[in-house]
Amino acid sequence: MKQFFGMSQRGNLEEAVSGLGRPQLLMLLSNNNQFEAHVKLLEKLYPGIPSIGCIGMGYDTRVVEQGVCVIAFSDGVSAAANVLEQVSCMPVKYIRRLEDDIRRVNGSKQDTVCIDFCSGNDACVLTTINTVLKHTGISLVGGTGDAGKVSANGKIYQDAVAYAVIRNQNGRVKTYKENIYHPYKNYRFIASDTDKANYIIGKLNGKPSKQVYKSILNVTDQQILTQTFQNPFGKVNGNDICIISIKEVNGDSLECFRQVNDSDVLILLELGDYQAITRQTIQTICREFPRRSAVFSINCLFRYKLFSERGYMQQYLQDMASLGSHAGLVGYGEHYNNRFVNQSMTCVVFE
């Protein structure tokens, strides 16, 4: 298979698809002002080609912040794209679409992946999609776009998740998740007074969550939202850690980007040697996939901000380019199988 990446910093879609031949799947990353027009034009230019899209920044060896990007797969790919609607209340109502699409591409654990772009309510979305994928062994990577909108096959949807089921006809696929954080000291907290609908942590070990965070890290209210780049929370999930970023200070509580429930056990995390961790990820991929056709990744907005502020973002993209054709999306939350995480990178590698 082949991966195409095209972009226009000016938001000119025809410029972005210049040189694109006969795609078998299209992924559109647009800006809020032009999203609707781009979705319509992409369908006009490539009628009937499966496509998904969202509002967000894209990248290959450089980041496109306000323009448009098109990522396309061709030459040896079977793909189907669709949407699950009403994700805030009833996405399972549309689950037969995903079941039919997996059968349509004849997908299997070894050679197939599901990529999704979500408008929100990620935890419910992933639980719903996993009811199908867990029986097939097919992995999922994806993320949340901006402005609560996604597209599928030339149509725009709100309160929905757009997905593509992609089978590599010429080799394997495998998904990866990169975590650049590790536990900070031995802090463990029991969450309480949570507001699941608004992702709020009221108390930690019976004390106001804001005060607990401030006292441990010796920061002010104003510093909390930047300190989360260095010290987010984590939720232990078996042998894995799901990162939970702080979004806002809400009175004496902390509003997060991921749902926390009463009695959840949380830990405090600390930023590690992210450059060394990235090199390790690249080495692992090279060892497991000596021959690579493409790598598609989702990087969290907070990672993008952190890397940019520390002057590493451009070097990071150059390092990832050593894998070959690498492109992706800067998301507002990352999906890895049935897990919704923050401040992470997830990716799929095609042999």
C-alpha cells in the first residue's frame, strides 16, 4: 500500500490533493471556517471514495495549523467508511453499520485496523465500538476533532463518530501507544464528589482536588493549567496507565479532559525523557516491522504544545519520518482500542 500526504497552508483543497492518483481511502483534516466547503469539494473531486474527516491540525514533516491536509491510502487497501450517530445517548443504535463494514472489507486481526474521528463523548463511543471489535481482534486508533463536527463520505455530522475500516492487502498492521510520563513519587488518590458528565474531580482522598494538586506541586491556581503538561493525573488500567489532563479550575475542583468516577484510584505522573522514549518507540516499530508502507498517528494537542514550547516538535516529526511515510492528526484526546487517553500518541503501522 501507499500513503499520500498533501497540504495547503492557505486552505486550498485542490492544491492539497495535487498529485493524488486513485485513492482507496481519504482522510480530511480541515479548519473550522472551511470544513463544510472542503467536505463537499472532496466528495466532488473523488465521488464514491470512502472518506472521513474532522477539524484539526495535520502533519507529516511539518504541522499545518489553519489550512487543510489530505491523507490518502491506495495500492492494496480495502476500506469502508461510515458514521455512528447520537454518540451522546445511543451510538449502539447504529452498530450494525460497523459490523457490515468489517464484513465488507473481510477484515481480520492481522491485517485490519479501525481509525476513528470523534466529535465527543469518547468513552461511550469506544465502549460501543469495542463491542464489535473485541470479537474480531481488530485494533483501533483515533482521536477527537474540534468544534463537535466530523464527516463521512461527503456529509457532515454532529454528535457522531466517523470511522474507517482499513485492510492492508499486502501485509500486517499493528497499533502502538506512546506514554512519555511515569509515576511521580508514591501518590495515590481515591476520587470522590465527581461529576461524570462534566469530567470534574471534586475531592481526592476526601480533600478538595485543587488544593491537593497545588500543595503537592507548590503551584498557584494560574499555574495549574500549564503544570498539567509536566504533572497530569493517571488512572491505572491493568499494566497500563491512562493519562488524565487537567482542563480547567472549577472552584475548588478540577475539570479534566477525561471522565473520572467516584472511587477511581488515581496517581500523579511526571514528565519523562520524551526524546529517549520517542527513540525507543521508533526502534520498537523498526524491529517489529522491518518493512513499512506507512505510519498514521494521533498526537495530543498537549504534546504538540509541550514539544513546541521546548523546541522539539520539528525534530520529533523528523525523527518519526525516519520510519518512512508518516502523517497524522493533532487531536483533543486519543483513542487506543477501548481506551480514551490524554497527552499520548497512538499510531498504526502498515507493513
